Amino acid sequence: MAQPTATDRLLALLPPTAQNRAASFVEAGALVTEVESPRVMLGLLPSAARGFLLQRGKQGVPTLMPARHLAHFDWSYTGAQAEMRDLYRRAKQQQWDAEVALDWSVDVDPLNPERPILPYEFFAFERFRAYGTPLPRGSKEELRLRADLATWMLSQFLHGEQGALLASAQVTECVQWLDGKFYGATQVMDEARHVEVFHRYLTTKLCKLYDVNDNLFVIIDALMVDGRWDMKFLGMQIMIEGLALGAFGLLYRLTEEPLLRDLLRYVIQDEARHVHYGVIALREHYRTALSPEELRERQDWAFEVALLMRNRFMAHEIYEEHYAHLMSRKEWNKNVAESPGMSEFRHTMFERLIPNLRAIGLLDERMRRHYEDAGLLRYAGGRDASQLSGEAMLAELDARGHGDLASAAS
Amino acid sequence: MSPARLSKHFVTHPASRDVLSPVLERLPGAARRALARSPWATGALRDVAAMVRSWTTPRPPFQLIGRDGAALPGERRLKVLEVRRETPDAVSLFVERPAGVRELAGQFLTFTLSIDGAEVRRSYSLSSAPDEPCWRVTVKRVAGGSGSTHLTERVRAGDTLRTRGPSGDFTLDPDALPGHLLLIGGGSGVTPLFALAKAALTADAGARVTMLIGDRRGVDCLFAEEIDELARAHDGLRVVRVLESSGSVESPRRIDEADLDDALARGTLHEARVYVCGPEPLMDLVVHALGRRGVGGAQVKTERFVTVRAPAADRLPSTPVTLRVGGREAPVAPGQTLLEAATAAEIPLEFSCTMGGCGACVMRLVDGDVAMAEPNCLDDDERRRRLVLTCVSRPLTDVTLEPDD
């Protein structure tokens, strides 16, 4: 178990509910120390205040985010981009109707041990014995927890997809290439469909929907209010979509639930195109249009957000629901971080993400050292989104085998 | 601007309204007006109020999304062990029997099916007798019927079915068998009759049982071989099949009064108990003909297979109403049934099939008015006595219920 610090001891004096809330504030404050670049930290601070302190995503009411960006009109319709035009053509051909493509009549029982949404090995259940909750494999409580964890992940996918829907619409306004706007329109449609399918799956099959995770809220908030289109692009198309693609790929490989597997198969094909578009658009822009100073800011931002995503997606909503009375938030974080499923999740995420950062020019010598220190440079040799189609990615996932967690690496 | 209007105008969350109003009331008028003009200030106020609220009364980090009827307890997920095709358009689903559940022959199960993303509930009679190792429901596909098409075409062994029941009173007490058990039906109506015949002959191998079965063509007849085998093993069972195809095309042969007289002649009228289940015209004919022969009342039991239709949404009130029962009150949301509302308020009411088919949830309406899904199992006399089925009743006004004694 983690060694208690002075803060932990102070927190322990509070009643349990207040303890949990205070711990989340402490974690928010820790952001200041975790983010090395002061500029990135200052940029994230307002979003962090809205997400961590004010909990705007968790009030049970809609959130209004002021979006400040410039819509780009071009009355001469110039700016042909062959690679984007090709993506647009493929996107049109690969549209699908979730109503027809998926068999919604499948009866999903999240507690069915023979078709679990997540495998038993995903979560480090053995560790919880130490806290007096043995959770034997296949017991109702164990199945419930596993189902809730899957529901939590899918809820975050849904919230992320809503962010992508709105951000892709904004980006479609902002970009200067006509072919980019064409392509962007198909992406808006794709994201709407993803919101549709995840929402439908959660509300009609799992019958439960978790709030947006504070950390996800902070990143979405930061992107929505940032007026610079390339930051929206970097955040949404490269970082969040990259994260999502890793998570979708993992879940696609692990789940035994046929409807979800089908659903993810379709979504992955769309997402691969989205990341590809992000790579094309930013590669050009970052090579030609930014000052060294501006490029440096993007590099730092991407690095810090990658670490935040690695260190902070710890299913705290599940903790509050099931474990807040049994262990401290810190212990929970450690247990989740070291569970095989989360290790594998980080592995697949960085495997997708880092090569894309390389492709858009955010992985120069200076950054390589940072990534090296964070233990992430080993992913830098992989294929980026312009070299890896959705079909190829699915074939690779299928070849890795189904339901197997053994390749956990990170 | 009054505090209430100010907070209503700018603070969308009802929870933050509770927290804000006392603060706003204490502010001088000028400060209140200044606040109302500044979206930034009202936004900040809302955030503060929500934060206070989250410390004092935390809300869970998730919401549960109810499915129609899903909020009611008692649903089981049962595995389909085998799917057997009985006739070209009918299958038997062999379903695991949950431990400790004992049904009466003739009862039915209610399935909640997920079809094209929508949830539908359908009831089907058990064709198995209570002493058989697993439950068996036999489903005949109805043209255009989504539930029966789903069950006959798509369900495979290994699937699970969300199941309620067993329910219904089309049943036989095995300890009080009648002198002559007469089972009359046709089509899929044979399903519960087959279960009743098996149960009667298990209770008393020598019981006098007559099955009068009408069917269109020989191939459609459910359980034909199994019934013949049962008849070979039991001298007391007589099976009469009336096939439409044995008549002419112009005047197909159907069960008629002569068949009935013939069947009733196997015993005295007063010792006969008759169970009727089948197509509506057949049931009407049989019930009338029996009545003319002085056989009626408790001697005759009927079971109708029908599709229940909920009342049109525009008939229902659009705002919540109140349900009063047993000295307690529960709010009923628009579209909610009385049973769902009571259950949500933890007022325990009896129920079983949730389809208006079994009568387990019947109560008397003391005050108010409801719209019931139709058709259901209440007869005219019961309706005159203001009895309602809570599982299919949606209130039109505030409603008071009491148990029916």
C-alpha cells in the first residue's frame, strides 16, 4: 500500500464524504506541480478550476462554454488538398447507418459471466482482498464491479465523442482548405453517429450513465474555449481521438459482448480516418505557419496532456460509488494504475499517439529527451495514422488475438 | 426583481435555487439588480451554490436509466438451453428453471424482448408440466408479430431471456382433479392445454381427460406425436382432432356442437371442468354452447392470447399526479403505471406478469380515474366494481386505491 504523506494524514481526519471531495481538490492542486511547463500550466488553469473545483461537468445541468474562434470563409474556393480530398471520398463511401448496420436486438446482460464486457483479468481484483473485499471471480459483486467499470469507460467515450462532435464542427469552420471543410463535414456526421451509438448502447443496454470524468472535462473545456484552431485540432484529433482509438482497440479486442464488438469495429474505422486528417492538417501547418516559439508551446502542451491522460484517468467515479469507504483515493489510484487492463490501455494509447506526434513534427530532439524520461520514446518508431488505415488496424487487432491481456507492456 | 425570479431566471439548477434564494433575499434591491444584469456574477453565484450543494448533499456520479418495467423487481435472466422446431412456424424454447420456483400447470411467462432497439413484453404459456426438468414455452409465429417472429427466428440456445412469472390462473389444482377434465382449443392455444393434460395424468394416471383440438391442417398441429404418445400410455385420455382440411374448401370443418356433445358425454355434466384456449371465434362458440348445456361459471376457465395496447399518450396528463394507497402517497410521472410509481416509492404492491394478463395486481379504485392497457383479464363485472390492474393502469387524475377483498 502507498505510504501516507502529511496531506493524507490531514485528509484522514475529515468525515469520509468530505475526505473524498477534499482529496479531489488536493489532486486538482497537484496539477500545478505535475505540469512542468509554466505556460501550459497557466493555459490549463481556468479549465482546471472549472472542472476540478467547480465540478461543472457534474452538476446535472448543461454546461455552456464560450467558444472564441474565427470562421474562415474563402470566396474563391482555392486550397486544393489531394490527400484531404481522398479522405473525403473515402469518408463518403464508408458512411454507415447504426440503425441498419448493428443488430440492436441483441440482449445485453452486463452481468452474464459467459459474455462479459470486460475480462476478469482487466482489473486487479486480487489486490482488493487486502481491503476485506475478496470479490471471488464470477460472484455477483465482482461481475457488478466489472460491468460498472465497462459502463464507466463507455460513458467517458460518449462524453469524449460529444466533445469531438462539437470540436469537429468548430474546426470545420476554422480550417482554410476547402477539402478540409468537406472532410470535416463528414467527420461531424461520424461523431454524431458515435454519440448516437454509445448513447443508445449505454441507455438501452447497460441502463447506466456515468458523469464526465473531471480530467476529461478539463481537456475538453480547454479545447473548446481556445480560439486557435490548431489547438482544437491537436487536442481533439490527435490527443483525445488518439486516446479513444487506443481504448476502442483494447476494448474491441477484450470484450466478449457481440454487439459492443460490432459497434467498436465500425467506430474504429471512422476514428482512424479522423486521426489521419489531424495528421495531414497539422503536419503542413506546423512545418510552415508557426514561429519556433509557437511550435514549442504546442510541443509542451502535447507532452503535458499526454502525461495527464496517462496519470489521471483513474475511474474516480467508480471509486466514489464502490470503494470510497474502504480505501483512500491515493490507494485506489495506485491499484487502478497497476491493474493489467490499465497498463495495456496505456500501452495501446501511446502506441497510437506517439507516432502521430512524430508525424506532425512535435517530436524533435528536445522533446525526445522528455519522452525518453517519461518512458514513452519506445513508441516513437511505430506507424502514424497516415500509414495505418482503419482496416489495417482492425486486422492487426484481430491478429493479436481475442480476449487476451498477456501482452501488457507498460 | 424578486429573489425567486432572479434565481429562476439565471440559476437553472433547482438545487442551486434552494441554496441561492436565502442569500439573495438578504441583499439590498440595488445589489440584486446589479447582479441580475451581470451574467458573470450570476454564473459565479451558480457555481458557488452548486459547490455548496455538492458538499452538503453529494449526488451520485452516475444516473440510472430506467427501462419500461425494468424498475420493477422480480425479473430473472434465464438461459435458453435448447430451441426445438415443432412445426414450420412454431418453436419450443427450453429455458432453465430457476431454483425454488414451482409453477402450476397452465401458467405463462412474460418475456421482455429487445427488438430493433425497442423493448417489448410478450407473454407465452408454458407447455411443460411442473415436474419436467426445465421450462418449455412454445411459440407460434404470427404474421407481422414482432415478438413471436423474434422468438421463433432469432433466439438461439445459449441466449438469455429476461423473464417474469410464472403468472396466471388458467390452472389446475393437482390435488382436486375433476371427474372429467375437458380441454378444448386450437392453434397455439394447445400449449397450456398440453401442460394441463400432462399435469393431470401425472397426479392421477387414471384420470379421465378429453382433449378436443381444432386445427387447420395436420402439419400445424402442435405436439401431435407427444399427445398421441401420452394417449397410448393413459387409457383415460381421449384425443379428438378436428382438422379443417377434413371438410371441403367451401365449408371447412371446425369444432362444432356435435363434437362438444360427444366430448361431454364421457361423464356427467356436473363433474366436468372445461378449459378453453384458442382463436377467439372458437372460444366464443365453445363458451356459448357450454352455457346452453348448463355448463358455466367456475366450471369453465378460459385463456385468451391477445396483444395488449397501452392507452394513447394524448389521453394522459402531462404533469405528475398523486397516487394514494394504504395511507401513503407516491408521485406518478406522466406515462408511468401505478405499479411502477408505487414501487419507485417503495410501496409494495402485489404483481406478477406486468402485462394485465394474470390479475395478481388487481386493486379497487376508490377515487380518481385511470386508463388501462387493453385488452386485459378483467371482466365486465370486475370493471363495474371499479377494479383496476395496477400494472397496466396509467392515472388520468389523482388516484386512491384500496385492496379488493
